[in-house]
Amino acid sequence: MCKFWKREKSNHHFPELNKRRSFFALLKSCSRPLVAGPVLLLIVFSFGFLYLVQTNLNATKGYKIKDLEKQLTLLQKDNKELKLDYIELQSIANVVEKSAKLNLVPSGNVEIVTDAEPVMALR
């Protein structure tokens, strides 16, 4: 390695490493007719492929949403049926019928016991 390399910031042994190509120089080299055609073709195919991928993803998400909406309507229907069954099981006619099957006896006189004086706690 050359002793002046750090001071001059260049490489005397490999001068091709001294050149720094800027972005604009790269664009200028791509503007040649033999290079521009394949580059443009590559860009067009890349955007086409990305468009197909995005369209496919949107279509599959649409099918998933439709399936979930179908499941939601089925679950709502089942929920309504279960609520009706719950209300039917709690009806008075059903309770009386079940109590007869279980040999339960209706209560007669019901007395409620209350205290005559209000009760107060001491500290």
C-alpha cells in the first residue's frame, strides 16, 4: 500500500477504484439504446407482477370476508334459536310441568317474619 494513500485518499496501484460513479452517471449509462430497452422491459414486468400479486391478495381477502359473513349470519340465527329455547324453558307452564315430574309440592301459607323494632349496631 502506498504511504500517501490516506493523505491523498486515492489508490495509485488500482486507479479504477478511485472513480466514484454517481447516481446520475448510472442513469446516463442506462440511457443508451442497448441498455434502456431491457431496463424498461424489466420495470414494466416488475410493475405487472406486483399488480397481479396485489389483485390476487385482494381477491382472496374478499373470499375470506364472505365466508366470515356467512358464519356470522349462521351464528346470529343459532343465537336467536337459543334465546327462544331459553325463554321457553323459563316459562311458567314449563316450570309447573317440570315441578310435577319432580314430585314437588307447591307451598301453602308463606309467613314473612320481620323484626318489630329496627336493629342498630353498637360501636
